[in-house]
Amino acid sequence: MEITGNALSSRGIEEMIVIPPRTGAAFILNKGDQLLVTDIKGEQVSDFVCFNLHDTREYLSSGRTIDYADTIFLTTGHRFYSNRSNVMFTMSEDTVGRHDFLLTPCSKDTFRIIYGHQEPHRGCFGNLVEALAPYGIQPDQIPVCFNIFMHVDVDGTTGRIDVRPPLSSAGDYVCIQAEMDLIVGMTACSAEKSNNYAFKPIGYKILHRARQPAVGDAH
């Protein structure tokens, strides 16, 4: 099921679940369902990670996904792989075209080492730890996230990376389709530089696939 711009508009922002600034959420996304992630106000990153619902030792892999795609710029049509080389989800729509799959979730250590904070925020890593704990996910199981809407420039000669303001505007979105049953963790990113120094919410909604009626069901 492909979601068109008109269909998205007709569903309305009021149906979305909102992740408040500098917080996180976790939920189950069943195989075949789609997840719509929206930048509500613009220039806001969402750290995204997922695990196999039936075996959480299988998780989203940055290295395998980039290797198989031959690019770090992942967008519409790309498949995202697990550490076992199974397809976890496919990106079906993307109105921005620029995201990051290189950098780790921000954390207390990020703010201590990079920003010099004396009393650092727990960051996206801490928010994911809390959100995923009810599903039995331990902190050391959380890998590099797919950083939706994050804009990272890479110098092809020196290898230097620079975090830039996201290219997303208010209402921009990505839509992914689950290729297996997933546990999903998401945040409204907590890092100043990643979000152009303003913390904003992220919206998401699950678009359920049409279920086939069971044999004998009334029409």
C-alpha cells in the first residue's frame, strides 16, 4: 500500500501520536503495516531503531544496510537490513531525501564530551533505554539508529563529518513498511546541533494493512 500526499493530508495531523521534545516512545509494528513519521514543526530529528519482535537479538544494522545499498543516503525504495541480513522494513515514501545512518544516538556522554555540559541530559540513548525496557531490550542492545531527517555532510576527501540543520520543513514525512513484526523505538532528538538548536516534537501514526476476512466471516 503506497500512501499518497493527498491521502496523508486527508488523514489529518490530529490522528498522530506526538512524541514531546527530548523524549522517546516504543511500540509494536506488525509485518505489512506502515509507519508514518512526520516532522511537525520542521528541522527536527527522530532517532529510529527496531528489533525483531520474536527474537530481540536481531536488530537494525547500519553497516549491513549501507553495504547492501551502496550509499549512505537512504531514501524511497531502499531496504533496511538486520544484523542477520534480513529485510526489516522498506522506505516507501520520503519527502526530504536526506537522513543519517552513521552517528550514534546522543547520550549523557555526548553532551559531556562534545558540548561540555556539567549536568548532561540523558539524550536519545537514555530515552530509548527507558522506552524499550518494557520489551526486554537492554541498554547494550541498542545499536546505531537510523536518524530520520538528520543532515550530516561527509567530506569525501578528508572523511570529516559535519552536522547541519535538517532539510525537513513542517509537514515533511517518511513512510516505512514493516517486512517483519517489529519492536520500534523512536525519539524526538535531544541534541542541540542536530535540530538547529531548537527542540521540537515528532509525530507518528501506524497505518494498518487491510486484513483479509477469515473464511466463513459474514460479508
